[in-house]
Amino acid sequence: MSHHEPSPQEQPDKTPPRRDVIDRRSGIDRRDFAPGGIHHSGLERRRGAGKRLPDFAKAAEEGELTSEQFLFVSAIEAFKKVNGKTFPTWTDVLEVVRLLGYRKTQNMSLRLPSVEDWTEKPDTPAGVRTFDRYQDKEDAA
């Protein structure tokens, strides 16, 4: 009787499982293993049983933007068009937000480990440009 060696196609894969991949069949919920160990930061948007979508997000999901959301989206679209960018960086987005007049005037409602919170006065200059042609026109008038 001859001994049959399994071909490479017949041999089971002996590659060890990756540690960064969680098999859903194991019953472990991957959301319990947030990157960087951040749990309950206040940024979670997943809704479970009995949790309703806040009105702030509900209108946008239904296609009706609030005036604040419309202003923000319009400003981002204008930035992209004027600067020839399809995908603005997060720094670009923050620049637009500050140019819209937003300032960090309150403590954050998030829990972000290793991040220092701070506030500034409401009339703090945007500080994103060394020359703001719109501000200079108002000052000259």
C-alpha cells in the first residue's frame, strides 16, 4: 500500500489567525475593541434598541438640512471649488469652520484621553490666515 502525500491544494491553511481581525462567529463584538482603547468617547453614533436619532442628524438624513448644516456644506463646497480640491484635509475643514465664525468657547462634551481641553474668547480672530482680504475690506470701510 502506498502512502499518499496531500498536494498543496489539499493541505489545510496553517497560517495563524491575525490578531487585528475579530471573527464575528466567536460571539465577540468588535465594537468592544475600539482602536486606541477609546470607549464611550461621546462620538459613537450607533443606535441600539430604544435609541432615537437626534433631530440634528435626523433632518439631514431625510434630505432637509438645517440652516447651519446648509451654511457649512455650502462653505465646504465653495472651498473645494476655489482651491481645486476634491477632498479637503481636516486642517482645511477646520479652517473653513473658523472662517465661518466658530470658536472654541465651551468645554468639550467628549471624553478624549490624552487630549487637553481649552477654550477661547468668542471674539478671538480666526488665526488661520496671515492676510484675510474680507476682514481688511471691512476695516478699511
